[in-house]
Amino acid sequence: MSFTDQSERRGGFARRAFLVLGLGIAGFLIAGFLWATSVPGQSYAGPASTPDNPALAARLREHVTILAQDRRNIDRPQTVIATKAYISQQLEALGYSVRQQEVIAPASNLIVRIDAKSPGSKTLILGAHYDTAGSSPGADDNASGVAALIEIARLLKPMTGRSKLNVELVFYANEEPPYFKTGAMGSYVHAISIDDPNAVVGMISLESMGYFSDEDGSQNYPFPLSLRYTDTGNFIAFVGTTASRDFLRGSIDEFRKSARIPSVGGTAPSIVQGVDWSDHWGYTKVGIPAFMITDTAPFRNPNYHRTSDTPDTLDYNRLALVTEGIGAMLEARLSPVESD
């Protein structure tokens, strides 16, 4: 065999080896992507629906309208004080005792607790940040999440002393820049204050949940999620990092059993843009499974972090459907011990 023939033979072998290696890597990446983004259950695909409780949509609108009259951050301390007073008033009217956890005065986390029936039960945390970015009134980001959390507090109050889990509902300060992903972020302050992270089953962040569109092309994603999901922004999303995959999958499975609004879900490494852009970030840092429920904020809402993020831009019927779905999901997870 000539030198040329030997060279061509070796070259052909190398090309085949690189092709097999390349196909193997591509197959591994595709399998990993599908594994991370797969969720159980079936998304709601029926006709446009209305909430079971018509008064819920009206209450959500009222909360958002009151909260989103102005920016809510410590650039204007009086707006933080007024916001905390409104949230506390709503919770106290429901029979809760509100505890404050100082972050940066006057900004503090507001915390209420629903005790389980059995001492030593684990804890589930739900939270939403009440502050806004810059001069934005933050109707979607995040008065929508705060409003939903207030109404979830209403729903869960009768479970006090009957639930399988303790529940902490936390209204966070300082999620927005310049505090985002710093030690002054309210949710991070709360996360690191937890004595035993293993005693927490998980944390759910309610983040920007009120903006929807039925227009084709209204939904965007960071790559590679754009390869996986619809381009119509009419759904609610369950989003977290891969470390929280099991907790997220179990939650969206329960949500889909009764929710009458389309939903998508999935996880991705934190290097994917937007996956950890909310209050769940701090909890994952201390080893607690956590994810956010969101309308995807900047990937859908053109008013994100702008002065145009006003109450009239939100869809309160759909926000109510999301809130009802979360409520049913929580009731399934917290179902009274007596019914076991």
C-alpha cells in the first residue's frame, strides 16, 4: 500500500471517528435538553375560561391598582412604608400575625405562617417581591405576584393547624436592581436565615404573572428554550434550575390537574438567561429546591421595567385562573391530615 493510500485510509478513519463522536455529543445534548425541559401532565387546551370565583379577579385588580400607583423602592422610602402598610393590613384582616424581617430600613420582608398539625413538619415557602425597578409602577412586576399571594393567604388560612406542612408566605423587599443577586436582596436574607434548609421541602416564587397575549409571535425565549416552546404568550410558566427539577415537576403536575389556563414548564442550567431571575435564586444557593411561576416577564411583556407597566395592561381573569390553579396545587400538597 502506497503512502498516499495509507494517508487516505487514516484520514477516512479519523473522519468517521469524529463524525461518530460529534453525533454522540449532539445526541447527549439533545437528550439532556429534553430531560431538563420535560414535565408531566397535560397543559389546559380547552376554550378560554373564567374563574370559578368572579370576585377573585375583582380583588386582584383592586390590589394591583392600589399597589401600582407609584414606584415601590427605597429610592422613595415613603412608597415602601405605604406598600408594607397595605400588605400588612390585608393580611391582618385575614387573621394573620405579620412578622417583619429587616433588610435595609425601611425595607423589610413581611412574613406570615400557617402551622401544620404535627410538630416537626417540614415547611413550604411561597414568596413574591413587592419592590419595583426604577420609576416603574410595576403592575405586572410584581404587584401581580403580591396580589396573588395575598389571595392565596386568604385561601390557606382555614388550613392552620390542619396542614401536612408548615407554610411561610413571604413578601420580599429589594428583588430589583441594584440589590438583585446581592446580600441585600430580601429573599436571600430570608433564605440564609433558615436554620435547617433540609427542613424546607421547597420554595415557589410568584413573579410577574398578569400579562398575556393571544398574538402569534408575542412570546420570546432565550436560546435554546426557543426550540421547545410556543411563540404565543397565553400561558403561565414554571421555571427553575435543573437542581430543582423534581420539585418543579411535582408541582406543575398538580397544577395541571385542575388549572384552566395553558401552562409550560421546565428547568435549565443557571447559565441560561432568565432561569434564575427571581426570588428563588437565593434559596437554590442554600440548597433548597425552588422555582418561579411567571408570565416570563421581559420575554413577553413590552412594559417590563418601564413606566408603562400599569394596572390597565394586565388580564385579571387570567391572573385569577393562575391563582386558582396555584391554590388547588397547594391544597393537594397540603391536604389536611384528617383526609388521609
